[in-house]
Amino acid sequence: METPLDIVKDDLPLMANTSYMLVKHYVLDLDVDFKSKVIEGIIVLFFETGSQYRKTSSTGKGGCQSLFDETCKRRASEPCHIHVTGASDSSSKLEYYDFAVCGKGEEDPFDKNGNHSDKEQASGISSSEDCCNTENHGNKDFVLVLDCCDLSVLKVEEVDVAAVSGIEKFTKSAKLTGASKELEDVRNQIVHELVTLPADCWKEQLYYFTCCSQAPGCGELLFTTGTWSLEIRKSGIQTPEDFPHAIRIWYKTKPEGRSITWTTDQSGRPCVYTMGSPINNRALFPCQEPPIALSTWQASVRATADFVVLMSGENSAEPVQLQEGVLSWYYYVTMPMPASTFTIAVGCWQEVKQQSQQSFTTAIQTNTEFSVQSSQAGFRWHEEICSHVEYPCRFQNHAARLEAVIPYRVFAPRRLMELCEEHLLQLIPQCLSAAYTTLGTHPFSRLDVLIVPSNFSSLGMASPHIIFLSQSILPGGSQLCGTRLCHEIAHAWFGLAIGARDWTEEWISEGFATFLEDVFWARAQQLSHDEVKWQQELKALLRWRRLRDEVQNSEEELQVLRPKKETTGELSESGASIVKHGLKAEKTFMQVHYLKGYFLLRFLARTIGEASYLACLQKFVNKFHGQLVLSQDFICMLLEDNPEQKESGLTVESIFQNWLDTSGIPKPLLEEGETWKECRLVQQVSDEVTKWVQTNQRIKKSGKKKRRQDEVVFQKLLPDQLVLLLEFLLEERTLCPRVLRCLEKTYQLQEQDAEVRHRWCELVVKHKYVPGYGDVAKFLQEDQKIVAVLLKSLQAMALLSQLLCLKRISLPSQWLMAIQCLSLAVSWPLKGSRC
């Protein structure tokens, strides 16, 4: 008997028994109702028997090929009219799908650019029938466990995939009739053949997934819901091999569900979106959460005609009118991904367009050609066979490998369209091109960028084919906007195309993205070598200060990048596991995985040389894209390519000991901390700080007498220099109001980006500068992601309470709760994105 998971209060359980059955594909058919704040519909899951019970006699890929050739070549490109039936007859709708079929010797599945064409607690076991017997003749039935939370499950049934017209092509025998056991075997065989279709038949596969998802049911299944799971069984079925491999679930979300947020956008219009919850998507649809459950999906989402549906999908969906006032949006993904990366946003979004966008993108492409040609030798391993499971991979497509700027769109609430056009739109092709010259082939064929509502809990979040950005990145010039965009683009490679096999190794995603954002942004700005060096040293000092403050004011166990140490990546017999500290409230606001991960990668780059290091990153991407990795996968490859480093004492064990398995600031980093103060940009800031401190002293000595002061000339500073300047001034015991007023006027602090305004608000709070309280109120209202910065100071919380009582500001319920439970140190950093 399997040992139960050791789950403590703050751990996130991943309950799905993926070792027994593994989801390969989801088909979602959903309705979005803004009046009831509910998403309701059907999800059909297609399974393969898991590794613990997979039959050794299963047909291999080679043995299946001849079986599929005729199927892949048979169909012509024609619309498929499918009757979609909901939980009641009144919800029936007509959908239209148009799939072009590919096969051996037919048209390539990519276009010329390498893109795809267009807790509910149950008192017992619940089901449509009152069944609660869990055993059959003394033997326990097999139980399929899915991750599920905050969902109302209405009905579960087996799908009769054998009833689909033409499906006999997917059986080794044409007989689809006979004994019940034989029919069950045939149905599971059909699903097996369907989920293992070759990559060049992806359109045919999507077509049959759709047809099978709409096939009639052939028996309801017993189910029960718990705090974190949905358990399903079929009476008399005792093994995963015999359990139905296609099941249909009717369900609806709850308004308080933690995977999605119902709110209003900056224009006051209703919207709903996935906001990167710690519980991921289990309150959006029943799924398998463990990273090993890589799956594809397709989804039809209906909403009233006022709304636009954006989603993780390879296609740029065009809405189809089903009836007056109702539109349907269809998206699909053919690259297997964890269910946690599924993202949806439904709102009255407006597309931001710029007339010169096409010519500007063309110019970027042209400017990139020289770097593409000069680095072709570095990209030669693209032509090797990929190591991941089979799917239509862009790394194997010649046109995709040459695409420096993938197609992109920008969406925003109407109120923010002008800001997006002014700052964001022109930065996207520059950042995409910079990313391409650094890492090579873009893993995804297109990109949507959405400015999400002000209650968004991050500055950004990356998902397949779509990036969410906070409105906080828009004001104050291009610095914060560009760096955050680069960070999220980097997640396409690290976090999405390459994922962590164990989610406790969050640094694999965030550390790499933080390191690469500097590289991408420097190349996007086309800076000189010296300018790059100065900017990156300034950035390193800012991050070192943030890491130092966080280490001083957080629990040691939360500072470890590999908290499970030698057991990292291990699963229980069933495949269930936990994410250690996954639900701990403080972890939401911490950046240790970003910062220590960044400094580890910076240390490695400086040790072996930046050019060699970036070449190694390219090699790692091309070897491991489409796969899950552990820390040692990267470190071992790096050391194998640079064997001389082992002789100098750089080993996997030393890196684990110094960087990944211990709390606090790593020893190598302590030795480097003072060197950044010699950076030219840092010295400029130090000179300006001296001027402000001396000015403050003179004013305090003069008292209330208004003496004529010699005019002090202050230098213009970059945004990151302003951040450092304000941080240094925060270390001063007192600053008089006249200095604070002059400071705000000199640098136009109200017009700066959110990072700068964040420090200005800390100065206002620390020195009780009443004229600045309005700036604090505005900051909290419009930059709610960063509100946690001020919640860590007792003075700040007192001010917040005062502002709330005076009704100067209004905050979401989650922030009101945070005010009651958070009292950490000042100078907390901004939280970045998740994978």
C-alpha cells in the first residue's frame, strides 16, 4: 500500500495519480456568464495508461504508422459541423471547424513562416445515480484522481468514441460490435491510436478529438469531490488499462474560485482572467496538475458579442456567430504543455494597432539578418532529431528557424490604448528580435500581449502564445516596460518550452528569465559594450540589495532554491506529490528564486566567459526544449562543455552546496558585493546622494530662517539610477519637507515608472510627508501589485488604515487581509512572472 503524502499546512498537494493514467488531450466547451460570474460547460479528457501499468505489448510508433497513413490522407479539407450537447438539451449549439488534413507527401503543416494555420465537500460518493459501493466482489475498483478545487461537478460519463463515423480506421479490427468487454477494449484502443498519431497528422488528430468529444455517452461514472481532488471510478473496473480512456465531465466554476478573477477593467467593463493563482488551474477545470502531465488542448468558448476571448493557442481565433448576440472562439495547442500553463482572458479588450507596425517589423527582421547569418554555425544542432515527445516542433521547421519576429498583437482596455501605442507596441519587435539573436528559434508561433486589470497580482505573466502585463509598466518611459517585456519573452524558452520537473525548483524558470532580461534588453537598445557593462552592474547592485533585505527579513526555509534537495523530482508510486511551501502567503511576495537564480547564472557566465556561456544556453535550449528538467541537467551539461572548470573546483556538488541547497546569500556573492560600487553609473548616484545629504544638513542648520542657498545643480539620472538614489536616501534618518519637495520636483517623480514611484512612496511614508499622501493613495490604487511593498512597514500600515478610514483609497479584499497579516521589512522588491 502506498504511503500517504506528507502534506503540511502550507504545501500545495498535486493529487492526480499520473503514474496510473496520464491525460494526453483536453477538449473544453465553455460558456462565460458575467451575470452569475460562472464559467460552465464540458471537458473531455483523453488518457493513456500511465508508466506504472503500461502494457509492454503496446504498439510502438513505428508499428502505428501504416495504420495512420490512409487515415491522414483520406479526408479532404472541408468544414465539420458538429452538434455540441451540454448538460441539458437547451444548451445545444452548432460549432464549425475547418481542418486541412496533412499526410506523408502532402502539404507541410506549417505555413511559409513556420506557423500553424488557421470544494465542494461531498457527504459520500456523488454521481448522477445514488451509488456508493467502492468494492466489487472483495476487490477494490480503480480510482482515477484528478486535481480539482472550487468546482461544482455535475456529471461524469464515459464517452463512446467507437460511435464516431469513420473511427474504425483507428482499430486493428474493423469490428466495433460484440461483447461489452470487447467494446471497452476497442474504445481504449481507439483513444490510444488517436493520441499517438504522428506529428504530421496534427490536423486530422484535432478533427477526431473534436468528433470523439461529441460522441454519445455510454454510462455514467461514480465520482466524489474533496478539498483538492475529484475521484472517479467505474464499478467493476479494477485496473487503469480497463478504465475508460475518454471521459466527459459536466461542471461549473464558482464565483469565489481561486484560479480566475472576476473584476472590471480600467474602463469599467466586466472581465475575467486567469491570474496565476498558487493553485494553478484546478479551479477552472478538472485536470492533472503535476508537471509530468504534458498535454495538448483545444477549447471553444462562448460569450456575448461585446467580449473578446484571448487564450493560450497557436491560432489567432476568429469569432463565429452562433446566434444573435453570442460569439464562439476556438483555440488549440499541439505542443504538449502542463495544464497549469493554460490561460484565458475574456473582456472588452481592444486591439492596439499602429499603421507603421508592418514596416517597422520588417526593418527589425532586416537588421537581424546579419546576426542570423553570422550565428548559423551555432544553430546547426537545430537540424538534429529532437529529444521530446513527437509534436509539430518549430525547431524542425526551416522557415520557423529563420523567423526573428513572430506575429504579435496587443490588446488593452480602451482607456489604455494610447499608452500602449506610445510605449509598448514599438518595443515588442525589438525585444522579440533580441531574444531570437540570443537563443535562436522562437518556441511558439505567435504572441498576444494583454494589459490586464489593475488588480493583477504580478507585473507580468507568460503563458503559451500570450503574455499578461500590468498597467504599472506603461507610465514613465520604456525602461520598466522593456525589461518586463523581455523577462516574459524569456519565459517562452525557460518556463514554457523548458519546464521544471519539480515545481519547487522555481529558479529554473525565474532565474533564467531574470538573467536573460538583461541580455535581451541590452541588445534591444543596441548599447555599446561599456554601456551594457555599466547598466548590468547597476542592475546587479540593485538586485543584491533586494536579496540582502529579503534574506534578512524572511524565513530561512523559504530562501532555499532546492528545498527537497536530493529528493527533488521524486514522486509517490501513484505520481502524486507536493509543492513545498506552495500555499505559504509570504512566498507570494518573495523574489529569492528570481534573485539567487539570477546571481548563480551571472556567476557561471563570468566564470566561463559570456560568449561561451550564451552558446551553452543555445545548446541547452536545442537539446531540452519540449522537456522537463532538473537543476543538474543544466549544470552537468555546462561543466561537460567546460571541463577545465572542474579542475578549478567548480562541480555540481559545490554549486548545490553554495547556491541551491542553503539559505542566505551565497558565499561567492558576498565576495562580489562591494565591486559594483565602482561602476560608473553607481558612482554618479553616489555623487548625487552626497549633494542631497549636504542640502538636507544645510536646511536643518538654517532652521526656519530663509537664507539664500547656493543653487545646487543635480544631474539627470536613468530610471535605475533614480531607484538607487531613493534607496540610499531611505537610509537617511531624517529628510526635511523642503528637501522632499525639491526632490519630487527635480526628478518629476510622479511621472516616473512604478519602480521609482514605489521608492518615493516609501520616503513619503517614512518621513510622514503629508503633501505626498495623495501620491501614495494613487500608487496603491493604480499599482496594486506593488502595494505589498508598503505593507511591510508598520508606519505604512498605519498610513493605509488612515487612508482607508478617510475613504481616500479602496483596496481589494485580498489586500485588506494582507494588511492584517503582513508586517515584514521595508524595501521589498517587485514580484515578477510565473511558468
